[in-house]
Amino acid sequence: MANLRRFYLFGTFAAIWLFSSAFTFTFFEEPTLKYSVFSADYDSYLHIGADNSHVSVRGNFGVDFPIVSLNVTDWRFDFGLVALTHIYMLPIGIRFAVDNFYAELGPYFAATWQEKLAVRLYPVLHLSAHQADGFPGDLAYKFRAISYESVRFEVQYAPLKWLTVATAYDWFWHHIRRHELRGKVEFGVLFKATYAENHWPFLRARMPIWFEGGAKPGIDLSTGYTWQNGKRHHLLSLGARYHFMPHPGFYFDRPRAHNIGAELRFTL
């Protein structure tokens, strides 16, 4: 009864605050803190690099899609959707065979203050992964359904125009095959020059720690130059990226993704 009373009082004060403020509903806005630290997962990009001295090509096609937004003074509240498809290819003979691909999908709730502080909650973030024709092992023997679901909470803070810091936590509440997967903590930072409004160099660093049969840290570093054009903030980035970390999908014989190469990022 006491909890119900507290909930009623909170709802009453929230309603009074909302209706006493100037608020608007908008649809299909641009994501806040776009192209910052964790939103980089939902960029679209093409990557050509070297994986253990072998040429590799990766394609990532993603969207970060706020559906409805509530704007109240300096605050913005979003309900949105993220999705991506990631394809990893290796050259075999005269063709590029798909060695591994995975997809991710999840709704989120977000709150942003003055485009400086952004908080997101993903109640269900789903990822499923598959091996394909370029996998060197025996698919008939090793192929299994690989997937997991997590609850994810992340915070990004941009105290200065040129600096964004972030942290996130995933709790994996369901998994198929990756039975030791328990959680992931991630830290990130983005440095972005501000001498020009529509183009800038950047440096992004991400440091995830996966908890799967023990702590498994990783590193993901990227740097380059970004051009922005148009009212909808269409972006194009050209840069270099190095990463060495547990793979978010899976490799039966290569459990870590280790790659260095050139990367072209763009908006769909």
C-alpha cells in the first residue's frame, strides 16, 4: 500500500511538472549525441583490414531510430529502436566468402539533457550470430544457434564540445551456447576537434570487459576525419581502426576479433 501511494504521488508530481511546462511531441528526430561513443555500433561502415595477416572485409549496416520524442524545456525523452546487420568476409580464391555474420535488434528508452547528458535503457537487446560458407570448419558438425539477450544501461556525458565520456553495463539474462556469458562493462571516450562546424578530426576509444568464464578485456581504437552535411546531419567519416577484443558474435576457432585497417562510415 505504501509503495502504491509513493507511485501515485510520483505520478501526480510528474504530471503537474509536465503540464506546467512547455512540452511538445515530435516524431522521427535525429538521435541525441549522434555519432558519439556507443552509438558507433549503429553506424554504417565498410572496413578493409588485416586479421592475423589475412585480408578481411567487414560491412556493418545499422540504424539508431528515435520513434517518438517528448521535449520539455531542456530535456528530451525518446522511445526508439536500434538495429544492425554485421557481415565478416574473407577472400577464398576469387570470391569473398562470408565467414561470420550477426544481427542485433532492440528498443530503448532515452533521456537527454541539453545534448550534454544522455541516458539509455535497453530492456531487451537481442543478438544472434551464424557461421556461413567461408567458415573453415565443419558446419554440419559445429553449426548451432548462437544468440543472447541482455538488459543494457548506458550513460554518456559531454561536458565540453570536444569531449564525450561514457560507460555502460549489460546483464545477459538469456543465452544459447554461450552459457558462461554473464555480463559486460564498457568504458569509452571521444575526442572531437571543434575548429569547424561541419568537419572535424576525431579519436574514439572503447574498452569493454566481457565476463564469460572470467574477465576478458578488450580495446577498440579509431581515428579519422568526419564531414557533415545537411539539416539531417548526414555524416561521412574516413579513418583507421584497430581492435582486439572478444567477438560480439562468435568464432569457434577464433574467439577474439583482432583487426587493423581502414574504415569508411556513413549514414543510410
